[in-house]
Amino acid sequence: EFNLKVFKPANGETVTIETPLNVCLNIPVQILDRCIDLDPTPSKRFCPFRAFLAMDKQTNQLEVITPEAAARQLGTSLHTLAFSETVEVGHINWKIFAVKLRVYDPNLQIKKDGIEMFNGEITLASVTGDPKHVEITWDEIREEWSKEIVSVLKEEIPCLQGS
């Protein structure tokens, strides 16, 4: 009569009672902005982000905080995983690569032996003794970007072989 489910487990049996979980969270704008910056195909409707939930002891409210803030609260430092891939190119010309990559990072830096993107979060470097290979190194935050950059480098092969 009250629209409540009735459970009658036998002795020794267990029952799982599912309850709806509705959690409303306020996501800080800086976390959303960073999420959009990190995504090669940003979308305001779908933007997976990296953050932590912390319970405020005084208010019993969940708070969304950055990984850096969580590390500070825990008194520890963040660790970063770095990945790399070696890509074969027709010829290494950092200026030509930079022209293509500036679409993604207008502030990239051309170095003597490579390119730095996103303040060093992605680096492209020549492979010692191999003039046709470029090593791309990125951290786990820029994982999605690695595919974009590899495709840009591979696009250069036909253009450079003809010149």
C-alpha cells in the first residue's frame, strides 16, 4: 500500500537492497577549463575530467578538488607517468612540423633538436643516429593528444619525399 518493496530472506540468506544515489556536485570552473584544454576535440556537453572528491568534515558536503589540491591535503606529491613512441618520418624538419602543430599549441617552442608543446607536457625529439625517426614523449594527461601528433607527423611523409 505504500509502494515499498518487501524482502523476506530466509535464515542465513542475504538481500541486496538497491537505493538510488543522486549526488549533485559543483565543479570548479578551473577544472572544467583544464578538461577542455586537454581534449583534442573539446566538447562542453561531454568533458571527462580528472578530479577528486573530498568530504568537508564540518558541512558533510562533497567537494570536487584538483589532483594537486588532493595531494596537498594528503601531504604527498603527484607522480607522473610518461609514455613515448618513435615515429618514422620522411625527413626531420622542425619548422614544417611546427607549422602543422601550431594549430594545437600556438605557443609551442622549436628547439635545436625538437619541439616542446604545452609547456613541455609533449616533446618531439630526434632519435640519435637516425635521421628518419622522431620520438614523441607525453605524460598521461596528454594521452589523447599523442594520436593527433602521430597523425600530423605521418602526414608530412608524402610532402617531404617529393621535395
